[in-house]
Amino acid sequence: MTIFDVMKNAILAGYGVQEKMKEFIDDLVKKGELSESQGAKMAKEWMDRADKTTEDMTKGISETISKSLDRINFATREDMEKIQKAIEGLSARVKNLEAAQAAPSSADVRMPGDSCEE
């Protein structure tokens, strides 16, 4: 099971718990054990806590993944962009050098009657 499977299952479980909590509060309201305003307040408090917990969990997982990737020393998107720019620059330089070598210079051109000695 990958970390993504764990995250997916945790999120799905969270949604299931949310539904059960709503049903539980609705049942309490129907039985008269809670007023509608108390039920709404309880639901809001629970939702706020659940949102905070989800944010904290997401932040923790993101930090753990980032630290793990740093330890593994994978190239980042920024690293890859720098490498791509360097390759493009080097390719342009190679192309210019090849073009310069292919073009005859005035020193290479000999006129009839010119001697090889200078």
C-alpha cells in the first residue's frame, strides 16, 4: 500500500465519518435530545475541528514527503528547468562553433599564384 493509498483511504474515511456524524446529530434532534440550534452548533464545531485536522494532516504529509524527497535528492522541477536552459545554451554554442568551422575564413582562401609560404 502506497502513501497515496493511505491518504485516499483516510480522506474517504473522513467523508464517511462526516456523514455518520450528521446522521447522529439529526437523530439526536429528532429524538428531542438536542434542539435544532444546538445540533447546528454541534455540527459546525465538529466540521471546524475536522477541517483543522484535515489541514494539519495534509500539511504533515506534505512536509514528510518533501523531507523524504530532499533526502533522496531527486531533481526538482526548478532543477530540471535549469538543466534544460543549460542544455539549450550549450546546444546554441555548439551550433555556432560548427557553423564557424564550416564557413571558410579569408585566411583559408588562396588566390591563384599565392604561395604556401608567407
